[in-house]
Amino acid sequence: QNTNMSDPSKDTDAAEHAEAVPSTSTPSSYAPPPSYDAIPSCAWTRQLHLNFQPHREFSVSLWEGMRLAGLGYRMWRYSKRERASGRLPIMDPFKGVLPGPIMGVPLGGIGAGTIGRGWQGEFNKWQLQPGEVHVRAVNADQFSVFIQKVPSSSSSESGGGSSSHKSIDKVSTVLSARSPVQGPLCQWNWKMPAKSCKYHALYPRAWTEYEDIFPNVRITCKQITPVIPHNYRESSYPVAVFEWTIENNNSYEIDSSIMFTWQNGTGGPSDQHGGHVNMPFTMDLATDEHATTQSNENGECRLVGVTLKHDHVTRVKESNIPEGVKYDNHIKKPNGDVEFRDPMCFAVGAKQSRDTTVTSIPSWESSSMEHAIRLWKQFSNNGELSPSSFLHPSSSSSSHPSSGGGSGAAVHGDAAFRPGTKIAAAVANKVRVPAGEKRTLVFVLSWDVP
């Protein structure tokens, strides 16, 4: 052993020899590691219906407070000066972010910004720009599910289901335990059985299990953030992947669809300033299993989605900008304000395969009651979306080529909506699941904030 430890080449030879010769010293009780899809037993777990009291704020003793008084005064003066200049202070202990016990595993690679997703299903934290952290849930950013029993001439009862479930042939619901108090999206179905659903977290992944949405159907969402050992390039990507597994334990086929809706923005005032544009795209994916052009042309491996270009607006008093500082992408207002327009872009998409059907609505008004009702009615009807029914008088439509090395087919439906409205996109992925089998639907979320 000592000789091998001093000579790396002998270590390599020994490792190769160990792989070639079966070990005889392995105990009979040895259990192989869990599969990639298995939920780790050590994961942090919560049921989605639970609610917890806010965390207790940090406090100091009287003696500690006296010793820190000078530092506190300097920090207070600094934060006051920065806010008076129209800038956000990098450190402000007097206005800290207190989200409460709602956070889950965040999305995004290392140094790529963070979008937080709560353990009850909502997207609720935005840390995409240096020094800015916003905690607010955007009601339009949701996953929803549609499940329907496939009609059959020899239809039979579901195996193992309770009598209260036997009459259910179709259901659609938002997959979140937090429903909006008011607004157009209250028209959607937010009655998910949260008590039967569980969240599991072990960074950088998270799993959510959904039960009792439809008789004998189990849905699992695996949330993946690209934090990969010894891989710094992909580990810094601003992206997140959601793998949805639908398991049908009935004796009949079902049609199931997952819909991903996303608002153009982060839930702040800039969302309704106008000028934002949503554009559909289709991108061919070259992988090891589907690397041929023939398979891509048949829709074997394709990403279908929407790019959401956001015009992020920040206003600062021109008198508060230090002399000599050069700045671009700005508009000077008559009242002395300088309006900065920073580029921000999101993209949502679904992986289309030979067995799945991907449909999308590039632009719809998430602040419109009519659009919210129309979108949900479409999805809850058959799990598919029709973009032609969402052409809006305030939008401009044109044709553009598909992006990202795709097939070059034209796409349509771009829309820049008027100020005062919030726009969003929707992508649905539908699959038929045979009896006793399971299918996987893959969604992706990415962002770019230069």
C-alpha cells in the first residue's frame, strides 16, 4: 500500500485491475446507491398544506448595541445618502429582506443570478441584478396540470381507487398551494389537494410529489439547477430544468398536459411600463440519441417556447448622478429625471418528442380578466393552447425566423403591448400515458440580464 501511495501510476493500474476483477470481500448486505431519479432519504421534506410562523428577527443585547452604535450610525448615514441619490445601498441592515418561511431550493447556476421557487410552488424571489433582491410572488408564474381519461369502448373502473373518485374523467388545476387573493387569475382552479402533496429539497435539486389530483395518477416534478462538480462552465448557466413524470396506475389510458405560464418581468412596476415583446421560437436539439437531421425534422427532439424581452426601467434624478460618470441606454425626462432602460430577457420552453404535443400562446395579458378566463378555458378543455385566439388590438404581429439553429421555419405572434398592461407567455406539453406506465415532460426556464 505504501508503495502504491507514493507512485500515482501504480494507483491507476491498481484501480483498473480492481474494476476488471470482481471483489470477493464485499459483504452480502451491500446495497447499491439509489438511482438518479430516486428522492434522497436525507432530503428536507414538507407537506404543501402546512403554514409556519415567520422567523424571529435577530436582536442584540444592550451592551452589544452600545458597542455597535457607531457602526450603526455610519451605516444609517450611508443608506440614507444612497437612497437620496436614487441608488439602492449595497448594504442596508435597517431594511433587510424578511421573506418568512416560504423559500425552497433556488434556481440558477453559480454567479448567474437567482430566481427563488418556494416549497409551495410559487416563484417568489428575484435576485437578477447586483445589489437588488426582491421578494414577491408573481401569480402568473405557475405550472398547471390537465388530466383526462381516454374514452374507450371497453372502459373499465380504475384499480384501487376510492368510490368518490370513480366518476372523475377530467381535471385541471394550478400546481401551487398559494392562491391569489384577488385579480384576474383568481378565475383559474387553485383547489389542488395540498395535503396530499410533498416537497423534498436537497440542493441543487428539489422534488415535488402530487397525489390525489386524479385517481391513481402520481405526478412528480424534479427541479434541476446546473451545479455540476468539476464543471464551471455549465455550472454558471442561468437556467433551470423541470422534469415532470406522470405515472398512470389505472387500467385505462390518460391524456395529461403540463402548462408553464410566465409573466414578462419580475412582478415590479416595470412589468406594466409597456414596450415588452414576446417572441415564439423553435430550436432543434442535437443529442446523442437524436443527432440526425431526419429525426429533428420529424419533431423527435425539439425545443418549443417563447422568448420574453423585457425593457427594465429605472428612474434617477440627474442631479444625483456623480459628475463625470458616463452612462448609456438612458432617456432624459422634462422633470430632470434620467430613465435608464436595462435589457432583461427570459425564455420558457418545452421539449417536444415524437410522443408529445407542444402548443403555446406567445402573448396574453395576465392583467386582463378576459384573457385569464380564455386561457384557462382552453387549457382545461383538452390540455392544448391556440395562439390564434389571442391576437390583441394593442399588439403588433409579424413573422420572424426561428432562433438558435432551428429548422428556419417562420413563426408568428410577436406582441408588444401598451403601457398599463402586463403580458405573459404560456407553453403546454401534452402526452398520452398508457395504463400502468409513466411518461416524462421536460420544461426549461432561462434568463439573461447583462
